[in-house]
Amino acid sequence: GKWHMGVNCKTRHDHCHHPLNHGFHYFYGMPFTLVNECQGTDDPELAKSLQDTYWFYTQMIIFAVFTLVIGKLANLFPVKWKIIICLAICGLLHFISWFSSYGFTKYWNCILMRNHDITEQPMDLQKTTSNMLKEAITFIERNKHRPFLLFVSLLHVHTPLITTEKFQGRSRHGLYGDNVEEMDWMVGKLLDAIDKEDLKNTTFIYFASDHGGFLEAHRGNSQLGGWNGIYKGGKGMGGWEGGIRVPGIIRWPGVLPAGTVIDEPTSLMDIYPTVVQLAGGTVPQDRVMDGHTLLPLLQGTEQHSRHEFLFHYCGVFLHAVRWHQKDSGTVWKAHYATPVFQPEASGACFRRGICPCFGDGVTHHNPPLLFNLSQDPSEANPLSADTEPLFDTVMRRIRRAVEEHHRTLTPVPQQLSPYSNIWKPWLQPCCGTFPFCWCHEENNKA
């Protein structure tokens, strides 16, 4: 399915970010993410957010190059031609990225791979659903006689809402509802494959989403990104419950009792230690692990989540902290920064397309906004020292937890810098002769 971690680091074929370089033995899916350009709609998604940035940097670099050239020729200041040439190349790359964003995004970003081989460029969205399902079921059949880990990251319930004709118009909730129904059908097919191979009682299945509904995704009056119920905020908002609370549905007949509801804070980071325990392994002991195995909680040998604190980030910025106070069972959450909604009372960042993580797009709170999620899950009523007797005690404990958390972090290079995000032709996966990257091996095989 959707890998979204990229492919290459230094050359077109080094595959440093590829799933096969990160523990997986087989891969079929998108190495990048799904954007509106993949569907060829009139509402470009990636281009809209990048075009202005690319053009701004192009203009700034061109201005700098001209200034340096004039200064060099007029002997106003000494500067090496190497520096001017490097700066000019950088400007050219930004210009190419700006230019290519108007039409090549679909051909260069919307691709399918099987292991290291590109099978479709651009991908055929009409066949993607059946291809993904076929690959997953075939994988189960191939590995039914030995332990296996199948990670299916569906393209569904993500804009653009790729929905086959069979499911269009099926739901009362528009295209989004149709997409949910098709996803439900796909999950059912995977469960049927598990049951057919008599693996039902020996297979641990975990179904979840990676974030809440994408509130800003609209086409006209149609909501394309889901709905978060009573919870404030949505996708990309760092700390609000609407962007964090997601379904967590687990099936393991014969081991876990059916119909059990567990109301404890857990995290998608718990998947890793849970899978390691199921496989009979041990997690690394040379670092602090943010996740905890879910098995004691699921099997009832522990009544409470091992998470006392959960730290909610937007990019590299800590926006909120959740404290599960074990002695009282209360769940507190402190917001250090929250997005500035546009319009103000809309509950989303409609004018920006998605909420930013820093700068003038967020409001910093000192003291932080504090909520008692046990009583106020909608985060409607921020507490203060005047309204909550425990306010100072809770804030001191959370502040100490943040300090301890920061000591466990190792700094890494900035991954979201302009240079890291700029398109680099020498890293572009291509199944033809660059820049003419077109292939449909799936059709050829058929």
C-alpha cells in the first residue's frame, strides 16, 4: 500500500528509504503519497502548496546571482565563480521544480512498485483497488504455512477518494461514504482470505487509521475528508483530539475475548513492541522506546495502559502533552500551541488548506491550555488556576515529563528544509528514459 517514506538518497537506484531496506522482505504499493494530481482533477494539491514556494526561492536566487555577477565584474567585492555557479544551479533546480509542478507531478510521483521494480508510472487508479487486494490475498496464500507479518496501508479514505464504479453512489454520505464502504469491503475480503486458509484463530489483526478526518478537504459543498464527531480539530493539527483519536479494532478469536471495549490511551507506536512480542523477540534495550506492548492490556492481565504520558507533535514541534493520571484515572491534556483557525470559528484552516505547525499560523499558550479529557473530551472548556484546584500541580508534573522526554531525543538533520523538499531529477524513480517515465507492466503481463 501507501509507503509515503520515499525511495532514494543519493542516486536513482540506491533505494535507501525503500521498505526492503527497512526490514520488509516484499513490497507492493506507492513509495510516495496519494495526491489529487494522481487523479488528474482540476484541484491540484501538491502543486498548490509548493508552486509559490518554488517561485519565491527561484526569484530570490536569481536576484542573488545577478547581484554577485555584477559585483564580481565591477570588482565591488571578491567572490569565487564556483559559488556563483553553484547558486545558479540551485536556482535552476527550483525553477525546474516550479515548472514541473504544473504537469509532471502525476508522472513522477504517482507510481506503483513491486519490490525495486516500477510496475506502473503513472498508476492506473481504476485498477489500483483490485491490484492491492490481489497482492495482499496472494501474500496470505503464499505464506500460510509459516508466520508472517502483512502490513496493508490502504489508499482508501484519503483524498482523492479513489472509488470504483461498483461502489459509487452506494452511501448516503457522498463520495467519502462510498469510499469508506469500499474500504470496508476490502477489509472483509482480507478477513475472508484469513478464514479460508484456516488462520483465523492464529492471526492477530489490528485495524486503525493514522489520523483523524481531513476537515479542509472540500469540493464545493462536499466534505471529502471525513468527520470527527464531538472532537475538535482534525488531520495535521498536532494536538486536538479530532486529529489524534482514531479507531483501534483488534481481532484474535480464541485468544482475545470478543466484544471487549478498552477505554485506555494507547498509541500506534505500540504496534512495533506488540508485533515483536508476538514474534518471540525483544525490543532494543539501548534506547527509550515510546511504544508499549498491547498484549497485557488486551488479555486483561493489566487494567491500565502503560502510557502515563503521550507527546503530540506537529512536525518537529511539541504541541500537546497527555497525562493519564494513574491514581485517579483522569486524563489531562496541556496544549502548548494550537493552530489559528481560518475563519476564526470554523474549527479548521480552510484558507491555508491545512494547518501549519509553527510561525504565524499557530498560537503559543503560556500558561498552556489545560483540559480534563475525562470530563471534557470535546476540549471546549480550558481550565485555569481559578477553576481547577489541581491546575498548578498538573502543570508542574507535565512540565517535568516534557523535560524528561526531551532528554531521550537525539537531534537529526532538518528533513523539511527547502533543499530536502525540492525535486531532484537525479533521485527520480523512472521506468523509462528520464524524463519520459511511462510504463504499465501490469497491462503488459495481462
